[in-house]
Amino acid sequence: MGKKPLLFSLSLVICLVAFMSSGAFGEVLFDTGPPRQVIFQGGAPNFLGWTSGNPGATQPQRWTAQPFMLPSGNWDVTQLDVYYFVPTANVVTDVHWTIWSRDGQNRPVDGDILAEGSVPEFGCGGGGCPTAEDFVEIPIDVNLAGGDYYLTIYGSNAAGDFTSLGWTTNADNGINFVGGDGAFMWRSEAFPNPGFGEYNLTPDILEQLPEFDPNDLYNAAFAVHGVPEPSMLMLLAIGGVAALRRRRAQP
């Protein structure tokens, strides 16, 4: 290969790397899809949000741990899209996120936290609270390898008042957990003791619409965005040069 073709090949690889880094390629690493309506306590179909925060003295960590997975490789996770709403009577000043390691359907326990952080609650300002069908973009910066994880989202009040947000549920592309009593999610009242337990409701309390999978009822709605780590991009660049060389060598 001469000098000009090599420079041309490298420019193509640089363009590929820039394209991937911009998030235009492979940005969504996991997506449950949006929430859907459910039948709660026999009423009309409506959106249901899992209480997430500190709604009272006996539930200081009312959390749910929602499973997700990342494709193979190493990733800079840059953003969470979370579907939630703030109940009218609540004042949420901060939205917190926690990422846990996950082993199959086993519950998260003390020591499984990999990263956590918070952002100001910006969906409930002058424009009003987000509806159950809206999502809020939460910027984060976490390096994760491909594999299995849990995500927890909850609201807090800087004044220390009891408060929570509703993390909307019934997303059709979530990861379903099914046990001896049917579909369930991991939910806590206080962490780490007693920690997360299997949580589900009887059909007279929570029921799926006839056209949808009842195992989706406990899938809170969210998406995870990210880009390959720089080392991964370098490997892609090296592989791209090698591929271009092979292609030009063919008759």
C-alpha cells in the first residue's frame, strides 16, 4: 500500500471513531421501551409508578432494583432515560441513581453497589412535573464492562421531608423475573437491613391489560446510553486498518 492509500485508510478509520464517539452509532445500550397502562385495584387503565424514595419513617429506602444488561465490550455509560412522575403532594429536589452488580435473578445485597450519584430534579420546574409517559435524561459518567446489572432510581428532598417519585412500570422490553409466585421485582423498604425482597401483587390489585404479557408488570421503564471506552475505539481503529489492507490486497 502506498502512502496516499494508507493516509486515506487512516482518515476513514478516524471518521469511524468520531462517528461512534458522537453517540450516533450504538448509543442506546439497553432500552425497556416506554411504560404502558395497567389496571390498578380494578379501576380504569392508567399509568402506575413504583413509589421510589423515602415516603415514610418505616420505608426510608423504598427502592426497586431493575435488571439490565450491557453488550460485550467496555463502555462509558453517559446517560439514563428514566420515565417517572412526581406526585402532586410531593416535593422532590434530587433524583438519585444507583447501579449494582447482578448475578442472574439474585437480589442485590450490601457490597454490590458499583456506582451512584444524583442530579437536581429538573423535570418538575416551571414546566410542571413530567407525565407518566415522559422520560427525563439523567447525565452520568460510569465505566462498565458488558454484563448484567441492576438500576435503582429514587427521589429525595433536601429539607429532609418524606417524599418519593413514581417510577413508571409495565415496559415490554424489560427483563422479566419469574419465580414460584409468578412475575416479581426486587423491592426494599430499608437497606441494607432487611434489604431487597421479592415483591408482587395479587391480580385483584394489579392486573395486566388483556393484549399484553402479565410478566411485564414489574418492568420499570428506562434506557441506558453509552459509547465504547477509548481503548475499545483504538482496537476498532486497528481492526479497521487491517480490514482495509486485506480488502486492497484482494484481486
